[in-house]
Amino acid sequence: MAQVSAGQVTQLAVLFERHHRPLFRYFVSMSGNRELAEDLVQDVFFRMLRYRQSYDPGQSFTAWMYQIARNAGVDQVRKRRPAEIVEIDAGLDKRAELVSASPGPEESVSHGQDLALLRRALERLPEDKREILALSRFQGMKYEDIAEVLGCEVGTVKVRVYRAIRALEQIYFSLEKEKAS
């Protein structure tokens, strides 16, 4: 990114190749909409080009990129009208294609049902908890980078991840009970 900041904008293509898939997975995990995720990835790279002078080589590139991604996502939510909001069930099917590996023929039916239950539980999480899990678990970001993206302390990130996992666990088990009844 330092080269792009210095005016070598063609180097943005290298960054795109390295980072477009993780950004896409992040946006799909947050919105459940593949088309919207594709648009948002493009928007992030456009913004990276536009705001390239704001990049500080002394800080984490990943954190800077996800700050831009987070802002792009927030801006998109503000723009959407209620009629354009994606239904949760439709989003779950699309999200499952990217977040989890497709079960092979050897996978049991019960595993597929557990995975669907987990996706439903993830969808019921509040957005802030879903986001922190997306960044820490799906994107594999370090807590230090997440803290930079969210503008908080590393200890706060650890607590939020722990609470998000516990909330997900509670939702999952309550859905499992409902299913058994």
C-alpha cells in the first residue's frame, strides 16, 4: 500500500489479488448477499485508491483496509431502502456457500442440519457480535488489528469475542431445543 500511496496506483491490482476474497467473505458473512458483497469489495478498493494518502505505513494495512470496509458497509446500510433489504433465509443459503466448506457425499445428514442450525444462530446474533466473530474467526484477524478497526483496546476485543461466542452458543442450543420439541 505504501507504493500505491506514493503514486504507483497499478500496485493496487496486487493488493486486490491478495485481499479481495477475504473481503468478499467478510461482507457475505455480514450481509448474506453475494451481489452486495461484490459491490462492496469494489467500493473498498475504490476508497483505498481515493484515500491512499491516509494510509500510515507504521500501522497494520489489514486494520486500515477493514476500517474502510466497515465504513463502506455502514454507508451501504444507510443507503438501502427497506424494500431492498435481503431476507434472512435467502441470505443464509448464500452465506453458507462461502463461510463453510460444502459438505461432501461422505458427510452425514446430521452434520448438515447442525451447520444449518449454526447459520441460523449466527443470523440471530446482534450485528456487533456477528461482526467481531466475522473478523476474528472467519477472517482470522489478530486481536490487535481488530482493536484498531473498532477503535478500542485489545482487552475489549477479547471480551467481545468471548461474549459473542457465548451468545452464539446460547442461541444455538435454544434453537436445538426448539428443533427437538
